[in-house]
Amino acid sequence: MLALAIGIYSIRKKKVIFPTFVLFMLYLFYAPVKWVFHAFSMNDLLVDEILVEIQNTVYLNKFKKQTERKVILLPQCLRSSECRARCDPLYGFICTKCGRCDVGEIMKEAEKRDFKVFVVPGSSFVKKIFKEYRPTSCIGVACPVELSESMQKTSVIPSQGVYLINDGCFETKVNVADVISKMELVSPIPNESVLKTITLSDLEKKGDV
Ligand code: SF4
């Protein structure tokens, strides 16, 4: 309960204290703590959210330093019910960016920032991807329960978690801006104005020609 209280305090104050202690205790007593929440009709997802937020903070600096083989793991439930993507036995669903769901939008943004996106049908695919692709960092999108569990399992590489907006395992949603802001932590795209090509008329206005 002390670890839980510290975790809640850390999230409210946006300042994580004693992260190792909180993570250790909450993972160790995960089931009993969830049971207590359930018994008192409290939202037990708070436990998972605390775990994810603390993991995000703990791994933030290491995550920012990874520049190669960065991956984003998306759950297959984000796909539209009309999705026609082929499922590769090794890499999961191969999104064609048809525009029917947010996966395509995330793919486009990821390509700009050199992230590889995998739309995974299940945890067995995550193992295969880790073995074959050997990512150095990971952004995971899932519901809080799955995120807290998978972030513990994938703690060998620095990761950042983003929650789904809705639950239900069917046509779920994620805030695409949240996923982009995680990518921006390591691969920010310079402001368009900085990249704007200087034209002859710009120089003429400045009086340089
Ligand atoms: S954008 Fe990709 S994942 Fe979404 S429906 Fe189209 S092919 Fe499927």
C-alpha cells in the first residue's frame, strides 16, 4: 500500500520518487493490490497506469538515446473491421495505409522518423519480432493491463507505453498525437519553416540579389 501511495503521489505530482521500490512492490503484490481495488469498487486500472507511467519515466533517458532499429508495436485490434491487410507469419499484419484506421496514419508518421511499425496479432509475434529484428527501443500501444505486463517482460530494451483510448479488443482507438509525441522524444522532425527552401524571390525581397 505504501508503494501504491507513492505511485499515486508520483503520477499526481508528475515527479517519480523511489521508482525501483514502487515497481518491485507493485509487480510483486500485483494480484492482491488489484483484488483490494476490485473489492472496494475502485478502478483497478489505476495500478497498471501507475506501473506504465513509472516505467515510462525510468526508461525515458535510455529511450531517447536509441537511434537504430526503433520499433512501434501496435495491437491488431486497432485495425478497421474492413481491414484487408495480409498477416505475415513472422511480422504480423502488413498495413497498406488504406486510410480506414489510425494504423496507416501512425505508419506514415513512423516512416518520417525512422521507426518500424509492427501490427501484432499476439504476444508470440512480439517474441519473434524481438528475435528477428532485434530492436534497440520500443513504443508499445495497448490497454493498461497488457502494457504493464508487456513492459515488464520487454524491460531488456528501453520502452515507452501509450494507452488505448477505449477497450474492447475490437476497433480500438489510440490518440495518434500521443504516439507521435513518443516518437518525437527521439526523432523530432525539425520545424517546417527551418526546412523551407529559400527561393529566388525570398532573396530578392531581402535585397541579396
Ligand atoms: S490502415 Fe492499415 S491496418 Fe488500417 S485498415 Fe488499412 S490496411 Fe488495415
